[in-house]
Amino acid sequence: MSYQPFTPMGEPHQEPAVHPNYTPHDLPYSESFENSLMRTILPPSPRYHTGGPGPSAGTIAEFTSRFVEDNNIKSKEELERKVDETMKERLDEVRERMVRRKEAVRRNNGVKREIEELEAHRRMEERVEEKIRSERRARGRC
């Protein structure tokens, strides 16, 4: 009985009688399998925050007009002030998230230490238990 893996097409691989190893050339080609494999292996296309292309001019214009309309901006000074305020609010939000993440990491590290201590304690208990069992076995034989 052959214990060969299934090929991407789902058919069992027939190993050549002379050659015990198989190569990629022995597998039937499947474009759909290759495409799904490449989507799995390759990272997604770059986005703006990872160095990819930024938003289109139309997207920027749409955002700008919506921002001006939503904030009822009438002058350049109002726009600059509102942009500064919005950026400050967003930075404050980011800082708050960073603080919460640091607290979560600190708590997680504490939990990890506690788990490690409990596991070490459990290993010690298991050694003591095994020692007691072996002593009982030894006494039973004498």
C-alpha cells in the first residue's frame, strides 16, 4: 500500500517503479491551485500606510469638501484651526490607545508569569507524587 500524499487535483500520486522520490514535475498542473497558493503565500498589495500609492485626487477632493461642509468652515483660518483641532483629537485618541495597549501588555506579562509559576509548582508536585509512588512500590516489594 502506498502512503503518498494526494495531489492538488485530489487524485492519488502514482509513484514510478524505478524512482522512489517524486518531484514537482510528477504532479498534475492545476492553475486554480497555483492561484490560491500564491494568494496564500504572497502578501497583499501595498496600501498607503505601507508605502503604496496614496488616495486618488478625487478621493482627496471629496474628503476635503465633506470636511469643510460638515464643520461649517468659511475661511482659511477656520480651516487651519479645525484641522489642528482634529489632528490633536486624533493624536490624543492614539495616545490613549497606546496607554491601554501598554496596560494590556503589562497585565498579559503578569498572567504569563503566574502561569509559569503555576506550571513550575505543578511539575514539582508531580515529582513529589512520583517519588511517593516509587517509595510505596519499593516498600511493597520488601
